[in-house]
Amino acid sequence: MLTTLLFIFGFILVGFILLRYFDLRENFYREYLKHKEIMFLLSNYENKRKINVNEEFIKSVFSKYSVEITSFNQVSQGIEIKGKNLSGAVLPELFFMLEDAGAEIVKFKLIDNTGSGIFDYEIILRW
């Protein structure tokens, strides 16, 4: 009778230890996979190099989209850029390029007297 009770108690104890072992192993693997994911993301991280926003950079961005610059002046709010032949189709890309480089658009004014979607513009940028 005593050996039967010890056998049952031992069986329950082994079952409990096995359940704890499997839980511990599952938690360990979960944490290990999180660690591997973080290490993978860190190894594939590309450090974005900061673009120096200056007059040459702005002129190169505008010339990329075939936009004419008629004046480029320093004002109290930033840099004022005036020009013509700015197509409405390139506005989102132009804004993205400027803001991605770290420039802030303070003022933006478009004038289209012809209705063709080609604008005369006035932009004030700050960086």
C-alpha cells in the first residue's frame, strides 16, 4: 500500500515537473526568438545619412523636376524661393524630397493664371 502511494505521488510529481519544464522551455524559446528578431533588425538597419540642406541642394532638387527658380533670397522666416513652371503632378514628390532632407515648408503659394496646371510659385523654407 505504501509503495503504491509513493508510486502515485512520484508519478504526479514527475508530471508536475514535466509541465513546468515544457512551460519553461516554451518561454525560453519565445524570448530567444524575440532576441533573434531584434538582432536581425539591428543588423539590417541602414543609418540614414543626413543631407545638408543648402542652396545647391535645393537647386538640384528643383532642377530634377524641371522647375525654374527666378529668385532665391534670405528672409526673416527662412529662405524664400520664387519661380515658375512648377507642375502640380510633381508637388508631392518635391515636398517629400525637401521634408525628408530636413527642410520645413513655412509658406507655400501657387498661382496658375492659365488653368494648365503649371504654376508660378513662392515657397519659404526653413531648416
